[in-house]
Amino acid sequence: MAKSETSSDTARPWQSYHTVYTNAKAGMDGVDKEKVQRIVYEMSKGSKYFENEERKEAFIRQKIETMRARCAKLTATDISHFQMVAEKRILELEAARNLSRIWLHVDMDAFYAAVETLSNPSLEGKPMAVGSMSMISTANYEARKFGVRAAMPGFIARKLCPELIFAPTDFKKYTYYSDLTRKVFQKYDPNFMAASLDEAYLNVTDVCKEKGVTGEEIAKEIRASVFEETGLTCSAGVAANRLLAKVCSDINKPNGQFVLPNNRMAVMTFISSLPVRKIGGIGKVTEHILSDALGINTCEEMLQKGSYICALFSQSTAEFFLSVGLGLGRTDTPEVRLQKSISNERTFSATGDETLLYRKLEEIAEMLSTDMQKEGLCGRTLTLKLKTAAFELRSRAVTSQKHICASKDILKHASKLLKAELPISLRLIGLRMSHLNEERDGVPLDPTQKTLTHFMVSGDASGKDVDEQRSFGHEAHDISDYFVNKEKSDSFTGSHETRHSHRDHLDSNHSSELNGDNCTFDSNAAEMETFHNPSSDVTADKLEGTSCLNTVTNGASLLEGEAEAVSSSGQRELFLWVNDYKCSICGIEMPPDFVEERQEHCDFHLAEKLQKGESSTVFRSSNLRQRVVCKDHIVSQSQRKKRKSSPKEGRHIPIDLFFIKSNQNF
DNA sequence: GAACGAGTTTTTC
DNA sequence: GCAGCGAAAAACTCGTTC
């Protein structure tokens, strides 16, 4: 089943170099695949990229070997068991087959390239690609004849086709034309699903009924209409579900369509010989695994080897493969398609220069923030993606309790993550925000998250006062030393380099304009909440860095929220970190960056008081508001793993238990 | 064992 | 002449916590 190293591999080493470029794409039927593979191999070998690809390839081979070994270990009883499992699942899937819908997948032909040709007719008939020397986004059909295609580095593309003309990407233009096509789609399915700028799924069941026409006729009409509106051609696939419609739209590309009748026999015949790679969601790696571990190359074989699929893959993956074997796909239109994450990343010449790296990070944070604000999104989990000079990928994430979208907040957390990875030589930095909601910054904490802090400050656990009460306008934050130093050195402040459109550039070395906010303390970054008590001047004292907190030597520490003031029975009692290190109540020492542990420690003392029965008056009175809390809960899991909780950990009260206890006191 | 978070992998254009 | 391989999103896996 598996491909073993043969003598031809040694004689023609490029044959075992798996790239995505030999996968048949529309317009590439007559391409000399071996020649393309050889050129790609020869231009790549010896590079760091190539070495990394080889590492990845070896990893996949290992995975395949493991799977084959697992297959070999399956006993006859195992196989018969999994055969039954597969058959049962196939019957269930078959019972749910829905052939009542007519789905249309519309795919614009070489979209970016076609738009470029439209605006520059001299490109007509010439091989051209949209992109740059480092990477191309798409190629027209003339270029595809040479093996040039999307996701190929420009320098390889030029080697394959020396006449190749490059056009820079212009997303504004593509968006404009995309909008024109969408206006057409809208007429046929108001709930059409845009898959990308140049692709959409339309449920035309209703419109076919209304007009008394077939899916084929609607497809023709739509394609004609798109051409009329844009001057661009597209291809369409018509089938009973989205998965099949997508496969169908590729069959008669460009400027064609294919209709798969809505009957089981037609679907099964169509799917039987279909290579698995044609299915959306099955890419280079899955194809490789299915082929080399299980000998599965066509969709039909998914069913034939159902027992092995059920034995080797997770339930959801097995189910997907079996449904592919049956030619099943989604037939519904999801009511809401919520975006799960939003990200921005940039590649640049590999560097270990920390100043440069921080500058890049800052640019990306800025771009991400802009994108998020455009979309009206805020997120809780920030992931830093890094690609080392050796092309190895890493990611580090932090999850905050608060949804954020401001660049200064993003940068604050991103800086911490990056700082932990230094020194490092990088060629890419990316930032991704997930756990999105659609509300703006400053949303209240999720009321289901019953943190002690939240409970205390809101009084009624609703959290509604949190933002109103957040009053520190001049906090220091825990941003990396770099930004503090940067402000001092003024190496960026006041520079007014142009900010370019982030989508159009690879390897752009521009520096974004750095406004004062990014260099100075920001108002939200420390996430410090102050609840001012008219009878206490804690807030004012802190702001002025005087009197009651003068045991803390470092003024900045005060502003970082490293002090806690707890009021008890109207009598002010200070709880703070002496010398920014030592708990004033029990004397336990904890470094300043143990933010979460410190918070936990504060909570512990507070809970201790409550347990001693000292709490009721505190909670009943408005003095509750005078607690100054440090709420920076944002600590990466990796950091958490490294650090152990305070020695008092054993006495920590589970938060839910605490709620029960304190509610009893009310 | 479900939910969640972090980190990795895969796919797509 | 020379070196040189992207960006975005989501799924998946695994460990931790409750």
C-alpha cells in the first residue's frame, strides 16, 4: 500500500518531493507534471524551506507507518467489529440523505488574474500571474499551461514560464468586482453563502420552483448575468448538496458548468471514481495518508475500507470520510455563520534584532486592531504566531477575561508573549484573535465567570458597575521594557513613515507610525479597576504615589495595580506588596509578574476574612467600592505551567464554594 | 467526562 | 548575479480543570 523508496526515487529524487503544485487544477491538464516537479525540486533543494519540508514529510511518513502498523495489528474480530460500526453508520447516513435541494456553486475563473486583464486588456492571451516574486496568488490559464499556479513562489513560476508577467495584487479592485457578482447572487438566493471573494454557494431550490426551471437553466442565467455585470466569466456546479456542487463547478472550468442530477444512482456513479483529493477539505496530507496508509484513492474506496476508517480515525473524521463515500454534504443554510477568529501575519527577512521584531509586532497589532474595528469585533484569546528562520512554526496564546480590540491592548499581551520567546531569529510574526464577540471594547465581564474580583466589585455579581468604576486614567502597564525604552530613546516617536495597505505587501519593511499612546502608559492596559471610596483617598494616594502606599518603593509598581486596599468595618486596612514583593499581611513573597497568583493570594486573604465573619458589614456597606483590585488575569498557560501557586494553595477556596459562603452572609 | 485553553496541523486561495 | 517559498481560517489534538 505504501510507497517505498525505490531506485527511481534515487534517480529522480524530485518524484518523492511532495508539493501541492502537481495537484491537478483547472487548466493544467496538459502540463508536464514531471518537469514541473523537477524544476520545483531543483529550485528548492538545499534551502531552509526545503529542509523544513523534508522534516514535515518525514513526520507524515512516520504517521503513516504508525497507522499501517495499527492496521496490521487489527485482528479478524476487530475488523469485523469495525465493519459493523461502519455499516451501521453508513445506513444512518444514507437514511438522512436529502435529494430535495438544488445547490449551486459559482466559482469565478482565475478571478484576480481576470480582473487584472479586464483593467489592462494588453494582458489578454499572455501568461500572467497576480502576486510577486515571493508568492503568487493566482495565474491565468495561459500561465497554468506552464505549471504556474496559486501559492507558488514567483521565482519558481518565472523559471517555469520565463515570459510570465506579474501583476501586483489589488484587493480593492477584486472586492469591487466581487460585490458586483454578489448582487447577482442575491437575486437568486438572498441567503447565499460567500465562500471567498470569488466563490459562492446558492440554494436555488426555491427560485427553481418559482420560475419552473431547472438548476441547469438557473446556472446558465446566473453565469450570463455575472458576465453582463462584470465582463468576467465564471463556472458553476449544480448538485443536491454543497460538497458535490463544489466538485461539479470545477469539471467544466473555465466558463462552463456541470449538473449532477438529484438522484442517488447518479450521485453514486459520479462519486465512485472521483479522486479523494477533489473533495473540499481533503488536501495534500490527507490524500497522502489515505493513499499510503489505507490504499484509498477514490471516494468509493472510502466505503469499501469503511472498517479501517472507523478503526483508525476519530469518530468525526470517520463520519466525514464515510459521507464523502456516499456523496453526502450539507444541504442546509446555516442561520448565522459566525467568524471564529481574525488574524494578521507578515513575512519579512529573517532577523533576530529584537528592536525590529518588536517593531513588526507593533505593526501587526495595529493592523489586527484596525481589521477588528472595521468588523466590529472584540476577542479574548490572542495567539502569537512565529516562524523561525528555519521555517519552524510556533504559537503562543493568552486568554483574557475581557474582550479587547484596541491595538495598545493587543500589543501589551503580544509583547509579553514575544518577550518569552526571545532571543529568536524570525521570518514571520502573526497575531490572531479568537473567542470573538461582536461588541466593542469595554464590555462587561462575562457574568457567568464568577471570579471573586468580579463578584466583589459589582456588589450584586452583575458586573454592571465595573466599567463605570474603572477610573485610572494614567496607569502604567506591564508592557515590555522595549516600549518603555523605546519611548526614552525616541527612536520611533515622531517618525512618520507611511502606513501601507497591509493586504498588498509581503516582506514590506515599512514601519507604522507610532502614536503617543503606544509609547506611553495606556489607560486600559493595566486593567486596574479603582473603586473610589469617598472616605478613603486610596485612589488619590495611589495616583499621587504618596502617603499610604509609601512602603512600596517603586512608584511604577503602584500604578501597575500591585497594591490592594481592603476595607473592613469602616477601618482602612491596607493589603499590599511590600517592596513590590512581599505580602503585607502574611509576609509571603511573590515576584511581581506572578499576576494571577497574586490575585489569587488577595482573594485568599479576603475569603479568610469572610470566613472569620468579618465580611457581612463590608459587603452590605457601600465601602465595598473602595477596594482597589488588580485584575490582570492574563497569564499564558505556559507561564502558568512553569509557575506553581503560592504555598497557601492548599487553603485556596474554590470559587463556587466561596459564593455559597459569602451569599450566606448577606 | 464535558468544557476550555494552548498549541499544532491542515486546507484554501 | 544571487537567493529566494504567503496569509487566513478552522479543525484537530492534547492537557488541565471542574
